[in-house]
Amino acid sequence: MLILTRKLGESLIIGDKTVITVTDIKKNQIKLGINAPKNVSICREEVFEKIKKENLLSSASGVIKHLR
């Protein structure tokens, strides 16, 4: 894992087209602004994990229905 330090208003660049900027800092929380191409999916980790779990359950139920 790469760990970088950024201050308010500073950015990170990922690839050629994705920029992540620190937009606000309060106590133990930061806000990030993300500028990325429209075809790049951006999710919070907990949302991504929930989607992944639901997709696995959905595909597994399709296999069970197909076997009947």
C-alpha cells in the first residue's frame, strides 16, 4: 500500500485522467473530490463490498434455479 500525505487543497493524480483532491478536513474526517472519466466506477468500500456480495448471491441463485 502506498501512503501519501496531502494537505487541504492538494491533489493526487492516478493514471492520466483521475485527480483526487482533499477538499475539507474536520477532526477525524476528510472530504475528497474525485475527478475521473465517466466510465470509471467510484464507490465507497462498504458499498462496493455490498454490491459484490449481492452479485454473488444473485449469480448463485441463478445456478440453483437452472439446475432444477
